[in-house]
Amino acid sequence: MDGTLTRRHIRLSFASGESAVAELLDDEAPGTCEYIWSMLPLERDAVHGMYSGAEVFVVTDDPQPAPLENLIHLALPGELLYFYDPGAGGVGRRGPTGEICLAYGRGVMLRGHEGVSAYASLFARIAGDWKYDWTDFAQACRRARWQGPQKLRIEGA
């Protein structure tokens, strides 16, 4: 064995046809990757974030905390994150929430209710540049801001 890591991949596909493939970061967030993989395939409405900037997210069923690993606050375009909130804050939803988030542009700073800084586990990354390589997919993400939630399927690739 030469020590080369073979990573798993997931495909993100909008009902309108745009898709992108992301590489799971099994070596950096093994527990989170396994948790996400166990949920696949899933199909949900991708909602545009209100607080963080150029990001969309899907809410998961029966959210569970994943290991606190590979936590970030500033997401780069193409990064996929798992965010879990137990729902114990003074505002917002009562009860647990789990989200798979995707930063599709620059300037994403994870924020929760009342502008509180948030952290999420970075578990996958879309290869290439959002301005040149996966522009149609990034534009489909942006549509969720102006046209409302967009149906998104996430599955093993």
C-alpha cells in the first residue's frame, strides 16, 4: 500500500439540473463524514441563509450531534459543513436542529440568531473555483435567495 488516501464523494443536484461533486474529508472529520454518509441519499429544500452570507442549507431529519471536529467559522466557497444546535438558546427554535450547509461564494461568516458567531464541522469540499468551474451550481444556490427554497438531492457519487 502506498499510503494514498481514497476519498468518498457526494453529488449535490438541484431539481433544475445543476450539480456538483464534493470530496468527503474523511481524514479531517471522520466522525462527521460517517454521520453524513449514513443519512444519504436525502432530498430537501435548500434554503438561503439569513445571517451568514452566500450559503444555502438543508435541515436534516432527527438531528444528532456529530463529533466536534474540523470546526470552522469562516467558510470558503465550495465547503460543506454540518451544523448542530441543541436548541437551548434564548431565541430561535426550541429543540435540536441539524443543517448541512454549503458556502457558494465569498464572505461567509457563520452566524446564528442575534449575530452570534457559530462554528460548524467542515466535512467536504467541491473541487475547483466557484467563479469558473461550477458557476451554474453557484447560480442555482443564489436562486434560493431570490426565488425561495430550491429542491436539492445529496447522494453518494
